[in-house]
Amino acid sequence: MKRVRKAVFPAAGLGTRFLPATKAQPKEMLPIVDKPIIQYGVEEALAAGCDQIIIITGRGKTAIEDHFDVSYELEKMLEERGKTELLSVVHQISDMIHVAYVRQKEALGLGHAVLMARELVGNEPFAVLLADDVIDAPVPCLKQMMDVYEETGGSVLATQKVSGPAISAYGVLDATLMDHARFGGRLYQVSNLVEKPKLEEAPSDLAIIGRYILTPAIFEMLEGTPLGAGGELQLTDGIRMLLSREKIYGYCFDGKRHDAGDKLGFLKATVEFALKRPGLGGEFRSYLKSLEL
Ligand code: G1P
């Protein structure tokens, strides 16, 4: 079985939910405390064992490329001023990964974005991470999924229960909980999946969260997938087609997911990460307590 080495980050979206902040800046670069959203995802992919990052970008996204590149002037300045700690923070970012970029010329949907990575991924399993979903977990979410992949050999979708009408914002699984020695209670066998169903049409409360491990057969499926919800080529629809060929698993990961693509979710993530940050959390906690809410 081939190891999962490559992680794809679709990042061509326009970020309209964060206008005007995203007018001249990619939403993936909005910081939670002091780190851009996308870096949380990249660090997770590396921690899970991926060593190649593929970022699907579009117009106005060059800040992402600059972020993961060497900033010679900045490093020189920090060195001259003896700011060694900051220097290593900055240097680590460019040092950490091999990144390739593909431009998605038109925003035709998540499935289309993933299809853009076909040549770079080739014939091997790969991960997809949606940077908006920032996941705080004892074991990185993608690493948990890698363990499932290594044991099952099938595609693995991250899932979490979402109750009520909020389910309509997600891809939703029709799935059966498996009786599995190692992953029991968390592992599902998927029998169908639907993108953004109405509440009354949702097959379950199991929402797809933005972490996927996919076998390369998905590319062929996506090529033949008709446009779906919102007139876009949906990854969920491509994965449903893959079901006719391969087993697909849902994994209810251990961890807390923040929807950093949403204003309230972004604020919650900011508060929770700041509270946990050494050298910042204590004072921030006192400040929050002092607020008359
Ligand atoms: C995408 C997927 C959806 C998934 C969600 C997770 O939707 O299409 O299936 O549940 O990410 O965050 P988006 O949030 O991009 O509309």
C-alpha cells in the first residue's frame, strides 16, 4: 500500500464572508493569534507525515506563496538585530516544506479545485485539507485519519455530528458505525453522501469536516461528475461516485473543529488559541474575566 505523502490545500476561494478584510488579502492568510489560518493546516499535514504540499491558488493569492517562501530581507534584518527567536520562527516556515502551486483559473467548486492537483499528485493516495477548518486535537486530526487509512486502505473522510438545520451547510454521510477493534465507536462505513441537503433530506447528522484522505481513483470520478449543488463541481459528488468502486470510511475524529471561515467561528478560534498560548493566555484570561458581560 502506498503511503500518503501529498497534501492538497484548495485555496482559490474568494473569501467573501470576510470582506473587506479579504479584498486585497487571501482569507487563508488571516491570522489566528499570530499564525495564518493555512499554516495551522500545513503544520497538521506535516505532523501527519506528509512531505509535499500542493496549494491550489487563484488570483490575488500571492501572499500565500510569499509566506511559505524565504524572506531574505526579513531574515537578514532579524539576524542583524539579534532577534534569534523570531528569526527561527520565520525561517522554520520556509524551511518546513516543499510546496507546489497550481492555479485554478475559475472557481468552479471544490471538486474542480482537487482535480487541478491531478498531475502533481499522480497515482497515489493523498490528503485534502480545507484550511477554514482549524482543528485543535491531542493527536493531529489528519494523523488520526492516516492510522485509519493504513489499516483499511480506503478513502477516509473526517466527520462530526452536527445537529439541527446547521447540517445543511455540509456534505452529509449516510453511514453505519462499524464494530472495529481499534477504531470502534468512531469508524463508519459510508453508503452514500449528499452535499448540503435540506434538513429533512439529510441522511444523518454526520457532517463531513474538511479533512480527506482519497485514493487516486477520485480523479477519474471527478472528471465524469456532473455539476451539483450551487452549480459547482462538488467533491462530495465525486466521492459518491467512487463508492461504486471502493469502500469509503467516515472517521469521527477526536478534537475540536473551528470553522474559521465564519466570523463567529473565527472569533471563537482566536479566543481559544490565545487562551492556550504560553506567555499570552494568562493575561488574556484575566482581561476576559474583567469584562462586564
Ligand atoms: C465544503 C464541502 C462540504 C464540507 C465542508 C466542510 O463546503 O463541500 O462537503 O462539509 O466543506 O467544511 P464549504 O464549506 O466549502 O461550502
